[in-house]
Amino acid sequence: MPSKKTKSENCITDSDVKALCDLSEYYRDEFIPAYADAVVYLSAKPDETLLEIENILSHVFQILNPEFDASKKAENIGKAKGHLERATLDCLKIIWGDIGELLRDINGDDNLRKFGVNMSETEFKEKVVEYHNLLSEARLVEMRSIGKSHGDTIIAYKRAIGLAKELLDVIDQGKINSFRSFRKVINIKSNTLSFILGVLASLIATYIWIDVLKF
């Protein structure tokens, strides 16, 4: 029976190290930026991504299993990469959903678009249309990539999100919040005035009816 030391010495080869380094590079360059943005937008860690991370770790540690041959380790590398891509894509779609909702709200409101965006309305509307076109392309790529690598889908979603972030840069959230507060006050005053006028109208109608009954 081989000793623990022997097992430890045989658990990883130069090719395993290279595979892990490649996986680590993708983790740093692609996953971490997307994951960081998703956590910021959600103010929490997405559950589906945490599950993918757990799956990634399970396969990574199998790469260090001295009882596995090269083909079995390569299989686990592939599965770990697949889960890493899936986790990255999930994060990008979380970002897209959050940004998309904000853009829809502003683009669909003439006043918010006019007073809360530091860009001409025409240009902003054109870029929002371009953003939605890029999203449509990304969804199409995703549908075509079912059962395959998520690499092309990730690139497509990153293009759309890149444009969305450009649009976020010209949205003045301070102005948006101020205008919404102002509009809320106006609505409250308008509703109050309508209520008062309604009460007055009801009182006047009552007095008129009473006078009619006297005759």
C-alpha cells in the first residue's frame, strides 16, 4: 500500500498544473468581475452562483485525486470550466436584468428621460434600442449554444452590458431621485385638492337639494 507521502507526491502532474492555471486565469479575468458586479447590484451573493462555485470546487479537488488517471482528470477540468462559465453567465444575466429594469423605467418616462439623463433624448433612445438589439443577439447565441460551451454567449452578453454601463454613466441618479420626490409631492397635493373639491362639491349639492325640497 503506498504511503500518504507517495500519494501526495503523485497527486498532480505538470499538465494538471497547467490546466489549473488556465482555469484560475479564467476565474480571475472573467468570473470575478462579473460576480463582483452581480453582488453589488443585488446587495447579496446570488444563490445559483454559490451552487456553481460548490460544483467547481468539487471538480477541482478531483483533479488532485492521485487515484484518477489523466483522462479522468481532464474530464473534471472540463466540468469545472463548464460550471465556471455557467456561473459567469448567471452573474452577467443578473446584471442585465437589474440594469435593464432601470433603463426601461427611465426610457419609458418622458420627464425622467428629459431631466435625469445627461445626454440628448434622441441619442439616449437610440442607444437603448441598440442595447435591446444586442440583448436579442445574446439570447439567440445562448439558444444556439445549448449543450455546448457558454463562451460565445458570455461574449455576447458582455457586449450588451458594456453598452448598458455606458448608459448608466449618463444617468444622474440624484436628479432622478429629486424629480421623483418632486412629482410625489405634486401628486399628493393634486390628490388632496381633488379630495377637497369633491367634498365641497358634495356639500354644495346637498345644500342645493335641501333648498329644492323646501319648495
